[in-house]
Amino acid sequence: MAEAVRLEREDEVAVLVIDSPPVNALGLAVRAGLADGLAAALADDGVKAIVIRAEGRTFPAGADISEFGKPPQDPWLPEVCNRIEASPKPVVAAVHGTALGGGFEVALSAHWRIALASAKVGLPEVTLGILPGAGGTQRTPRLIGAEQALDMMISGKPVPAAKALAMGLLDEVVDDDLPGAALRLARRLIAEGAAPRPTRDRRDGMRDAVAYEQAVAAARKAQGANRLPGPRRIVDCVEAALLLPFDQGLHFERTAFQELVASPEAAGLRHAFFSERRAAKMPEAASPARPVAHVAVVGGGLMGAGIAYACLSAGYNVSLMERDREGLARGLERIAKLQESAVAKGRMSAAQREADWARLSGVMDMAQLAGADLAIEAVFEDFDVKADVLRGLDAVLKPGAVLATNTSYLDVDALAAVTARPADVVGLHFFSPAHVMRLLEIVVGKATAPDAVATGLALAKKLGKVAVRSGVCDGFIGNRILTAYRQVAEFLVEDGATPAQVDRAMRAFGMPLGPFEVSDMAGLQIAWARRKRLAATRDPAKRYVAVADRLCEAGRFGQSTGKGWYRYDGRKAVEDPEVLAIIEAERAAKGITPRSFADAEISTRLMVAMANEGARILAEGIALRPSDIDVVKLFGYGFPRWEGGPMHWADGFGILQLKNAVQDYAEQAPDFWQPAPNLDAMILNGTRFADLNEG
Ligand code: CAA
């Protein structure tokens, strides 16, 4: 028997102990171990009952996702589950940690399920673009009915043990000593002469056909707009569970699983899963983080208040600093509002709000921040303003405190240089709203000490954020790509598309909003101020689209002013002839004859622009690996998860095709459309971005 599963004997009970860190995923060794262990237990006449449990942090957290997309190897998980279920001796699954996906399907094929109170069970396959493929779609409805089964599989959300017990997914929940409790249950079953209770034969949840039909109809309606095929197929499988004999239902499930697992959407979602985890692997992660209990946030605007609220909710003591009484009152008010809304939505208890509020202090004098372990400046995006704050912090903070700047574009090295401790300065780039958006770019300067970076990483973890390491450049990873993306969106508009067409094309690609809708939502003022600042140093030979400037000059600053790239009826964006006239005037002034673009060409150009800029960022060593770039776009910019990110998209598009496309587009703006310097070598060596992800 493979060592990933041990067979132990406790008198008449055989215990199969799964031991395959970190999460006991059901890779080949575990599947083979389970099959062999089961066969041995069945062959042994002295064994009267079987317990399956796991060592370490969790009962299997699922199939081994890294095996998907590779040829399947026997024994398959569905077959292992069938063999467990077919055991003539009662089988008990003892669940702790997170029994997810295939892990929970193993438990479903056992005859009894006992769990620790802290355990969670779930079928999250939908988040990977697939469906439960080891009998989950057939067994779950048999236990708990179609409605709850559909809800569980379509939401993908794990269910805590107490609720799972109430639903009928579990038979018993214990507070401690799960192995002992599982043994006691097995012995009781032996004593009672209990016959195995195969889930396939149970109909507990299938009694009410009307409720079932309603559930299926509701599920179909709810996922109608969802373009991913997973939820649709889950509904089909649950229908099969009701209408077909068990084995036919299993066959139906298998066919649907195989169709989904090979889909590009599932590949994109798998890539997203592993990329998120890989991003935390930065060289500085090996350094010990500096201890942080007290966080100072300078600036009580939307961003500062959001950061302060997130830090409070994560348990830090927080000082919020503003220059004057009014500013401070507004900042504190913002935090109070965020708390209120969390309480109203049931995400925070009133007692928690009180406790958090007690850990917050508002200050107007920087000297009062002296005790902070980490200070984050979130003041206006202007070098001199930020430099002043950092100088002030440098003067008062204790030695060893980390000074973080939340700049989105500015040179972190130059900002660090205004302090006497550049090694303690790091960029922590939050995304708005800071308490919601999961991305945190950790910008590492020339002088930044590894343990200052590790401190940022530890903060991200505590705030539940996904941290990505970025080097210093204008806009870091995310905003630099955004700049290229917007640039091309504006070229397209000046060359003949309308803003509405560009937005529609990108929504069809999967973005929640198109570039102009986003621009209107965020407001056009900050970018305008930045363009004005950079105007003196702009290269006149480079193509410059001035439509946004004209909009700002006309007082069209986006949604907040009721008009921008669109006119707003309430929150509804309406195409505005005034904007189209401004665009036409710009075209006429430059002598551009407008041409038409198909939506697909628009989205391809924008994707090529993102991927090419991403490749450049990689070539310059700003990002550690292509998947980090994908993570930035997925978690900070609403990039559709099933597309995996721009670099994953580029692998699908082809590296040679990427370079050719850039060259084809060159007539649009020769200065902009230059292939990234690393593409040639990649083409020559047959390298894809995915090949550069390890490490
Ligand atoms: N397959 C392969 N590797 C897995 C894995 C899986 N199912 N689940 C987790 N891992 C790996 C992670 O990649 C990570 O590896 P590294 O340390 O090398 O980065 C390691 O296990 C630890 O994972 P986390 O960092 O995520 O640890 P966590 O404690 O924060 O979370 C978890 C643990 C809740 C189990 C989380 O990892 C998770 O949600 N895993 C995926 C669960 C899942 O989707 N299961 C369904 C799989 S599909 C399936 O089972 C299909 C089927 O029907 C047959």
C-alpha cells in the first residue's frame, strides 16, 4: 500500500489514515492508498467496520487540482468512492478541517459521517469551472434534497459542521477527540449489527417533486446570466439524479465533468487558484516580519479611512491622522459609516463595533504617532505632499517602524530618499475601496529591507488580502498596464469606435465594466491633473489623444458631475451626442478618417496591449513572474477570473501571434505599439508565460 494512506487496526475496526500534506489532496498516491487499504480491510475477516480519517490539518480538501488537464490515472476517484460505498462492512468518515470537493465526496460515499465542530464541508468545484465529479451531484441530493444540494454546489460555499448536521449531510458532530469518537461510532455499529447504508440507495432528500422542480427552475433562472458552463451542468446533473437510476446519473455526471475540466474557462480558473497562492512566494517572505500592533494611517479620505477600517477590523490599534479638525471629523465619520454598514449587513456585531472603535484614535499632531509600528500615508497623490508627510513621520516614528506609502504611481525610491531611513520605506498600494478590494501591491524600493517587505506581507495576510510584489516604475504593475489599456481605448475612439462600443466589447470579453465606464466612475480629475503635470515633459512625437482633456475642460468629470464619457440619468449611462461631437472635432483637427472596428478586434487590441505591457514589466524585472501580473489584474481590476489574467490569455493567444499583432497595430501609434523585448527569445525557445511561473 502507498504510504499516503496507512491502515491501522483497532480491534475489529480498520482505520484508513490519509497522510499527504499539506491538505491531503486526493492525488494518485492517496487514491491508490485508499483503494488498497479498503481492499485489505475487506479481505480481513477480523475487520467488522472501517473508519476513514486524515492526519494533519484537514480531511482531504479535494481532488489534486494540479492533476487536472493531465491524463487520468487509475484508480479514479469516482471508482474509489463507489468501492467505499459498496463495502459490505459499515464505513465511517471522520471529518475535520475543510472536507471539500472530492474530499467531501469520499465522505459522502461512506455510510456514516462524523465531524469535528470546527470542520467545514463543501463542494466548491464550481469556482474551478467544474462540478463535483466523484458522485457528488448524485449523492448530495439523495441526502439533502435538490434545493439545498443545488445551493451548495452552485454557490460553492463551504458549510459549517453544525449547519451540515442540521441539513443531514453529517450524522454526528463532536467537540474534540474525533478519532476516538469515530471509533466509538464504528464499535456501536458493529455491536448493533448495523448494515451498510449506501447513499445511492437513500432518498431522504428526494421526496418532494414539486420542491425539486421549483429548485431546478430557480437555479436555471439564477444562473441564466452566468456565462460559465459549470452552474448549468450542475443543474443538469441534479436533474439526472432525480430522473435516472444512480449508475446512469453517475455516467451523466462523468461526461459533464470531463467536458468542463477540459474547457478553457476551467483552465483559467485553475490558473487563478494557483497564481493567487504563488504570489505570496517572494524572496523576502523568508525574513521575519517586524511585530505590528499599532498602525498609523495618515489621511482620512476615502482611501485612508478604508485602510484604517480594514486594519481596525483585523484587530490592530489604529491612529488616524488629519491636518485639521474638520478633516479628522470627516475621516472618523467615514470609518463609523463603514462600521455601521457592516453591522447593518450582519457582518459585524454591535459589540465588535464598540471594541474596534475603542482601538481607534484620531490625531492632528504627528508627534502622537510616535508609538506606531507601521505608518501608512494615504494623502493626496502628489510627490511634494507625500514627501512632506514621510519626512514628518521619519522625524517622529521610533527606530524600526515601517513607513509605507500608498502611492499609485510615484517613485518609491525618490520618496524613500527624503527620509533618513530608506530601508524602512515600502510601497503598500491599496485599491479602492480599500476594505473590499483584495489586492495589495507591495512595492519594493532599491533600499527597502527584506523584513520591511515581510511586514507588508504579514499585514496583507492579516487583512485577508492577496499581496503581489512589484518593483518601482511609473504605476507599478497594475496601473502601468491600466495606462496602456486606456491609451489603446482612446486610440480606438479617436480612430472611429465610440466609447460605448469599446465598453460593450470589453464587457462581452468579461470585464464588469468597460474602460470608459470605469473612468467615469472613478472620476476624470486626477488623471487630468497628472496629464497637466506631465505636459511639459511629454514627447511631442508620441501620439496623444486629447479627448479626455476636452471633456474635463467642459466640466465633464464623470458620474460625480452627472456627465463624463457618458451623460447620466441617475446612475444609468447614456451615450451623449456632445461627447461624440468632441471626439469628431478631435478627429477632424488631426485629419483622421474614422474607420469601423468589429467588437472582437477592439477586445483583441486591448488584450494585446495589456499582455505586451505585462511582458515588458516582466522583462524589466518589475514583476517576479507572469502569474503575479495576472493576480494583480484579477484581484485589483475586475479581470474575468475564468480568463486567468492577461498573461494566461496571451499563452492561449500565442506568443508569436502576440508579437505579430503588436506589429500589425503599429500604424495606429508607432511609438506605442512596440513588441516587448523578451518576446523574440520566447518565440525562439517555444516558451510560454506559464513556463516562467515557477519559483
Ligand atoms: N489540489 C492541489 N493542491 C491544493 C489543493 C488541491 N485541491 N488545495 C490546496 N492545495 C495546495 C495549495 O496550492 C497550497 O500549496 P502551496 O503551499 O504549495 O502553495 C497548499 O495546498 C495549502 O493551501 P492554501 O495556501 O490554500 O491553504 P489554506 O489553509 O489557506 O486553505 C483550503 C486550505 C481551504 C483547503 C484551500 O486550499 C482550498 O480552498 N483548496 C481548494 C479546495 C477545492 O477547490 N477543492 C475541490 C477540488 S476539485 C475536486 O475535488 C473535483 C472533484 O469533484 C473530483
